[in-house]
Amino acid sequence: MSKTDDYARQFADLVIRSLENHTAPWTKPWKPGEVPAGPHNGVTNRSYRGSNFMNLLLTQQERGYQSAEWLTFKQIGEAGGKVRKGQKGTLIQFWKTSEPTAEQLEEDPTAKKIMQVFYFTVFNRDQCDGLPEPKAQLQVPEQWRHEKCEQLMTDSGVPFNFNGGDRAYYRPDIDQIFMPSKAAFSSPDGFYATALHELGHSTGHKDRLGRDLSGKFGSESYAIEELRAEIFSFMCAERLGIGHDPGQSTAYIKPWIKVLNNDPREIVRASGDADKMCIFLKIERYEELQQSHVQDQELTGQEPRQERPVRKARPKPVDPLAPELLDDQIKDMKARRRAKELAVAL
């Protein structure tokens, strides 16, 4: 079994256990107002993405970690901390696109880019000693986060019809989202969480990300699309601080378990698709606006004006997993890999 297959199997088993125990994060509600609530880097404060986000979140839950902060071994040392003896790290994936070399193009002018996966180990704050006090979670004012959700719905370009009776659904044939009125929900955050779920489905339209939306209720393809949308809405709600409403997700627990038992890689693909949905809808832009807004509030001690002139973005902390900083590590990995292959050949 390849390392990629082994990673997928372990990840799928983790998800299956959480579904069987009814502890999967997207099947449980949580309160709004805090960002980031899910796994994030303890130095940059940036949320992890795709399968890394879900894998770390489930690992936190299963091992009982109270912290959502994760750091590399190097970051821990630079912060003056150390990993406790006997603690086991958690693998995260980094995918890199490699351009064909001049030699490869000379041999084969049609050579294309290839995707390569590399693995790195991170540790939860709870596994360490000597680290500085954790950063407080950002508190996002209700009115402000709701305004940004409204803006996101408008910017998506997908028509919303609020005469949907007591159901919320997306119709790909007419590219329209139907929802009950806002008054039908127990809270505004519940309304926006549901709207985000349906927006996730809408990204599958043929003129957007082009996923298969033809599956009927009860089919495997329908269950897979619901898995994508639930993971997306959870990621989205976590980044925007609006909380999460699992809706009818419990109805899909058995189909999801069946799908993941049949093909463990499906959870990696579903998490990756959910991240593509976030990218397509530019969720990171809204996440950065949220964090910038709250940081301004903390610095001034006052609520910023709703309308503010455009200002230059603050310099961001260096992300140790940024592609440009990983090149040397990846080159070293490749060199060691080639050395092993040569040793076997000899």
C-alpha cells in the first residue's frame, strides 16, 4: 500500500469512527461568534485547508485535545517550547505542481505538469510544554458577520428564492436556491449556515465547478455530494464565525460509512472538493475581512465604522508551509528518494 493510500485509509477510518459514534463535526451544531474555531496554525493563525482541516479536527476530537492550535516541530522550538516525550505527531499533506524539466521536454515535448504529494508532521499545542500563552479566539460581532454573509450571497451571483416553503434546496436545472424565509429559522446564524450549504451545492453547476449533480436521493452520488456540501458549509461557517447547523446530515451517516468503506480516498476527494468550493466563492477574502475587523476593534477598543476607506493589508506572519518556503525541504526529500531508488537499483 502506498503512503497516499495508507493516509487515505487512516483518514477514512477516523471519519467512520466519528460517524458511528455520532461525533463527526459536521453532524453537530456549535455556537457562532468565534474565529477560528477549527484547526489552525499556532503561529500564523491561518486555518488549515481541505483534508488537513478535517483530519486535524477529527484527531483533536478523538484524542481529547482542548486546543485547536497545531505547529510544526520547528515552530515549537522557535517559540521556546518542546514536544513531550512519547507524543505522536499527525501527518498533513502538501501538494505541489512540478513543471517538466528541460531534459524531460527534450525527451518528450508533450510532457505535462505533475502533481506530487509530500507529508509533514504537526503537533497539537496540548502535546507541548513551554509554549507562550495561546492567542484568544477572535470574537466577531453579530451584525458585522451577518452583513458579510449577505455580501457573500450577493457576490455569488446565484439567485435566491425565499418562497421555498419549509425546505431549503438548490435546483441545478434553473440554477436557483430555494429557502424558507429568514423568520422561519430559530436564529439568523442558522439561516446563513443553511444558505451556505446550498451555495456549496450551487458551485457544482456546469458553468462553475462542474460536478455531477444528477444523483437522486438514496444514491451513492447523492450521498457524496451531500458529504462535500456538509464539509464545505462546516469549513465556511468556521472561517466566518457563524456557527454550524447540521440540518438533516444524520440521515446520510449510513450511506457515508458505506461510501468510505468502499473507497477510502473518497473522504480526501470530498474534503478537497469542499476546499475548491471555498476558493471558488472566495471565502478566504471574507475570512480575512472578519479577522481584520476584529483586530481593529481590539486595537482601538471601539467598534469600527461600517464603511471604511480601503487600506493597505497588514503584513501577514510567514506561513512555514507556504510553497516558496517548502522548496528546499522538497528538494531534499526528492534527493533522498532518488538515493534510495539508486541503492535499490544497484
